Amino acid sequence: MNSHPIGFFDSGIGGITLWKEVTSLMPNENTIYISDTKNCPYGEKSIDEIIEISNKNTQFLIDRGCKIIVLACNTATTNSISNLRDRFSIPFIGIEPAIKPAALKSKTKKIGVLATKGTLTSNLFFETSSDHIGDVELISTYGEGLIKLIESRKDDERLVKLLERYLHPMVKKGIDQLVLGCTHYPLVKELIKKIVGNEVNIVDCNHAVALQTRRIMESNKLLNNDNTNPPEYHFFSSASDDYTIKKVLENKYEIFKFEF
């Protein structure tokens, strides 16, 4: 039994969608989550900047005893996970756009991917998409400006208009699968569903990543089987305003300040 926490980090609140999947699947686990809103979005930073931020986030979590780290951010995964695995000795779990399952499900042979610039231009994304799409057409769109609007959630009208600008062209081209290539996007899944309609299946990989996290923890004997004590959840935020993260977490947890 290992009661050390699972560490998570993302460029804000998006990774909380994955955190919820992991804690639902493994309710005994203690966790520490970094919401690095100050550096949001990672997808507009250089690879070197993303690697530097990811290294600092990782060291912060390791210093607090984390036994495994989940990169709850597509951009951090595609640009820095190889570096982190070379530099640190604990297991890392990454999250990538769910292109393979979307390609397998597609009947129109056209799938859409909505993601950040940092994800779409990464070598890992190119390799993954090349390996799995076969004869399926991949229509990818950089969702510029979406993350900041999702983080604030103070202008939903503008958010809807921006989503329509990015999604309507993909729907017109005949996609029947839409891959959400950023952990922020599931937070507005209902808005996206209204725009793309019932003919388009929305794909995110949060549940699959949670299952993979449990598999890796089982194989490394890292699971916490103690169900006599309630789990401890700690949240750190670099945002100047905690309104959004508290709202997403339904005001259930204290938010600690986090800054390098």
C-alpha cells in the first residue's frame, strides 16, 4: 500500500476534468493538483518554455511526495513528457488527443480535432496521427482564444461565437467524430454538442487515461488500498482570482496559492 499522493498539473482548470475521472476510479487516492493559470495557455508558448514549466511543476509535486504524475494537459504531454521521463525517476502519465478511437469509429472517414497550437504542431501529435488515421481524413483546427474564455467563463456569448467559428467548417466538411484535444474543452462539452449536433460524436480520452493511470499504479505497486481514512485533495493555483477553479470544484476545497 502506498498513501503518497498522485500529482496533476495543467495550465489551469482544464485538467480537473481528468482529475475527476481518476479520483472516481480510485477513490482512496490522495492527490495534489496544480492549476497554473498564470502561464495559461501553454499551447502558445515555445517548446523550451513548456519544458521549463513542466520541469518546475514536476519538481514542486515531487517535493510534496507525489508517487506518480499525471500531465493533465495535452500540450505539456506532447512537448515535454519525454524530457520528464529522462530527467525524473517516477512514472508519468500523459494525455494525447484520442485520434485512434475516433478514426476507428468514423463512418464518413472524416474526423475533426480541436486543439491548441502547441499540440497540433508537436512531433508527438504528428507521429500519433500518422500512425492511426489510415485512410481517414484528419481536419484539425487551432482553437485560439478558447482556453482563456473557458478559464474566465465571464463571456459565454463570445465563447459560443468562437466555438461556432471553429466547429462549423469541420461539420460542413462532413466529420462524424470530433476529438477534443485539450482538457479545457470538456468543460464546455454541452456547448460544443449544441453546435455540432447529434450526428457528430464527441471524443475525449479522460476515462481511458484514468484507466491507464490505474494500470501503471497497479504494476508499480503504488495503489492506496486504505479505505478507512478519507482521501486528501490539495489544490494549488497561480491565478490572481480563484473564482473559476472554485466554481468548477463547487466550492468544496481550499485553494492554495502557487507561484515560482
